[in-house]
Amino acid sequence: MTPSIRVMTWNVHGTFNLNPDFDLEGVSAIIEKWSPDVVALQEVDSRGRTDDPFAKLADVVGQHRADARSIVTEDGDYGQVLLSKFPFAAAPVITDVSYQEREPRRAITARIDAPIGVVTVVATHLGLSIHERHAQARAIAELVENPCTIVLGDFNDWFWVKSVRRALAGRCPVRTRLRTFPSRLPVLRLDRIYVTAQGNILKAWTDREARAYSDHLPVIADIAF
């Protein structure tokens, strides 16, 4: 069997104050079901809650966690989190990829000391406009330095003009192509996993059961280098 690492990305649509029926336990159950080694979650929101979903979701995967809280308020925070079963080889780096006056956006870069070797993982959630995404994708491409790198997240990339796919193709030509949005009748491939040329996606899939918990479906993949 080829040594591999299992990764997962999922926009959990956790705007809890706007989505009071959000089921944190259900999200955790989907993650536990596939037992990924590394998980990138977007739209994690602790605003208006008495618990800490950032910490609760981290407990599902392991003790190694990096947060990128793009919105911080007295009532809680909103952003993304990168979770890993394996330790970080160095302190994760948070890069601001915000575009002009639009919503703050971040990228989390972590070097993970996995059994298959040190793998760099870049997790992000890109913007909604074409020019915004294109600028952010170019910034993300500059973070890909290690030949064993995985870039994953919600790229909001659905139009061919100035696409994220083209911007990342030179650094990460291998990618998933699963439809993830809207979750009940997925049409758009917004959520993706990109891999450098030395990588190979052995298998990639999604989970339709996740539609009960988010408007996005997760993407899970087994990756070897």
C-alpha cells in the first residue's frame, strides 16, 4: 500500500447567530466518520455562543491546531481552523490575503510532521469577486515552496475568467473536481484540494450526509508524494 495522508476540507457554514439549528455534534460526527489526518474548516463562528466551537472541533481531530480568526468581536470570533493529528514541524504562519476593503481573508500555512514526511499544508477561504479571488490565489501560490504541498479550502471559484485554477496551476497542477455547492443539489466545485506536481491524489470523495449540517459538502482525499 502506498503511504499516504488523508486530508479534508469543509465549509461548515457555522454562522451560528444566523443559523441557530447548526449542529456542531453533527459536523464532528462527519469528521470522525472519515478520520482525516488533517482538516481545514471554514466559517467557524463562535459569536453569540457560550461554548467555543474552535476548541470543540479541534478535539475531534487532535491536539494540533491553528486558527485564523478574520473577524474578532466582544461576542466571539469568526474564521477558519486547520487541525492535525500530527505535530507541526514549525509554528504555523497566518498570512493576510485580504483584498482592498472587502471581507478579511486569511491563509494558514503549516509544516506538518506526518509519517510520510514533512508536508506543507495551506488552508484558506477566498473571496467572492473575480478580481479579489485572482489576487488572493496569486498570493496563495507564493506560499507554495515545498515540493510536498497541499492547498485546500473554499475557493469560491466557479467562473473561468481569472480563475483560481489557472493561478495555482503552475505550483499545484493536481486537484480534485468534486461538486460541493449547494450541498442538497451540488452544482459548483467551490471546495477543492490542490497538490504539487510530486503529489498524487489516490482517491477523492465527498459525503452527501454532510448536507444536513452545511450548505457545502466536504472534500476528502488520500494523497501520496
